[in-house]
Amino acid sequence: MEVAEKNIPCNTVVGGNFEEVCPEKVIRFKPPLYKQRYQFVRDLVDRHEPKKVADLGCGDTKLLKLLKIYPCIQLLVGVDINEEKLHSNGHYLSPYLGEFVKPRDLDLTVILYHGSVVERDSRLLGFDLITCIELIEHLNSDDLAKFPEVVFGYLSPSMVVITTPNAEFNPLFPTVSLRDADHKFEWSRKEFQTWASRVANCYNYCVEFTGVGTPPAGSEHVGYCTQIGVFRKNSGKLAESRASQQHDRHVYKVVYTTSYPSLQQEKVLKFVLVGELLIQVERLRLRYQRMLREREKELGPKPGHTDCSPAPHLLLGAVFTEAEKARIENTPQPFCEGEKFFIPLRRLLAYPRLQHLCTDEERMRSLIADSVSLSSDGSAVVVDLHNSWDYRSEDN
């Protein structure tokens, strides 16, 4: 973080970078404060690997865009009172072309809801993590009173993260009382911790406090610029939830929804498996050709090549661990009959990329049967050893 002189009008402080404060001093956070808040959430996701995550007050959906890349998350939800923002930002959450070419292992559904965070909607029950990033300070007193009962009492997620401005930091921004014109309040650390501890005790959570945005040297006593409470539901005796009485309560309006391609979907799995298999078959075919040419140079031509057994190390080609090499070499080797090249399915299943996609020979056979040629007994993929478009250079 650095403190810089900057002559700009003084009116409000935006929670992102604090560049728009008063003529005397500007505090810049590196990285910007909003990025530090998002990184805090990302670090939590890395550690706890939640499957279902909701961001209340998701606004421009920037946090959701960052979270959608995490392989553990299977349901990602954003809720906001500003429907226009949701409409204008929803398309940024759509899958990219690359996510169809290299799909996720697990399904992912992304949903944006228009609604208030103090309304109860049963579609947000059972979440692993709910985030409320710079949200509570925008709530009026009535909504703030309802907020704990809805989030902790009704939704009752495994973990809740709440961030809010630390009012003790504000004097470092001259003449600024509230950081945003829409803020209804900004709490000191004691005020936030008192409220959060009371909420945690009431709904059977534990809470830990931390923050982001380190103060300048000499001002450490004011604490972090953004204070954070991390609430975890206590194990054992769970807090009572009214969820059982409120199933199928749908008050939010769906603004946007999308599903990502994944290997859980058979069409996607088949597409990726066949593509990866054909790549491996072609590599083996070309290496087999090169091996035959090298042997012809050494020993003279052998018509039909049918008596030429491959040297295992010549057919590996790629870099593998010793365990992977041993697993591959312990499977039936590719072989040639006339001009036909046979690659046993057991051999193909031993290659790491293909093993990741499919571990069962029968399953592989059923997925690829209508896309590649198989031997009469279905145990091997069969291709022509020589194709007219083959390159004949020694580098193949």
C-alpha cells in the first residue's frame, strides 16, 4: 500500500481503491481493496472446497466470475436487488469455447436471482458457503434486523463470510465520514464484533475476525480497512432452522442461468474421449512406422512387418513417471497384421489422460464403438498402418 498526493474533488470514497478521496492524501491499496476481499474468499474456497456457493449482493458478478473456475463448485448463485445489473452482467458467466473443448470434471450450474437478501427462498437452502461482501452496511435498520434470521436461521449454510468497512480506518481519509453515499452505517471493530458474536451465539455458529487492507505505517492501531467475519456452523447440535417448514418457497426471480459442459454428461465425455483416443492412436501409429523403418535400415525389409514386435520404450514416446511407464508396459502391446494396426483397449486405458476419462474397458468400448473401428472381438482399435497423407520424414 502507498500514500500519494493527489488533487481531486472530495465527495465520497468508493470501496475499490480509495483513489477518489480528498486533496491532502490518497491511499492506494496494492492489489486494490476489492481484489483483496475477493482473494480472501478464493483462499477459503481453495481450503474448504465447497460444492454450493452463493454470493448475496453480487452486484456486477465479479466475484462469481472468479469462483466459476474452481473445480469443486457445482452450484454458483448470485442474488442482488438490482435487476438491471444482473441482466447486463449475466452473459459474462457463460461458458467459453475452451470450456467445451476442455470441459470440467463435475457439472456446474450458475444462477442469478433478482431479490432482496432479507427474503427467504428455499432454493438457497443447504449451501456450503454464503458470502456477503460489503453488503450489510447498505441495509436499513429494519432489513439489518431481519438479515441474521434469514441468512443464519433460515438458510443456515455451513459457512458465512461477511465483510464490511472498518469505521476506525476512516479518519485516514480526511473529511470523509462514510465511504459510500448509500451506506446506512459503518461500524468500528468493536461494534461489528459485538453484533457478529451475538448472531453467532444465537444461531449456533462460531466466528473468527480478520480483515484486508493494511493501514499505513504508524497507524496500525486502526486495524484493517475492511473487517471480515468468518462464521462456521458448529458441529454436533445444529442450530434449529425453519427450512423444513418452508420448502418450495420461491420468491426470487431467475434472471440468468447457464450450465457448463462436464465429463458427467455422456455426450461431452464421448466427444472428449474419442478425441483424446484418436490423438493417442495416431501417435502410436506414427511411432510404430518409425520403428519399422529403423529396423528395415538395420536388418533389411521384412514383408508385411507382421513378425516385428515393438520395443516398448519406442512406443511410449511421451514423458511418464516410472509408475505410469510400468503400468503401460504391463498391458498388451500394439501389433500389426498386414497393413492393419491394432491398439488394445487395455493399452489405451493405461495412458494417464485416457485413464482419467474412463477406467473401464467395457465403458470405453460402448462410448467409442460408433466412432472408431474395433477388432472383431472388440478388444482393440484398428487403423490403417499407412495413410497416403503420412509424412515420411525421420522426424515423424
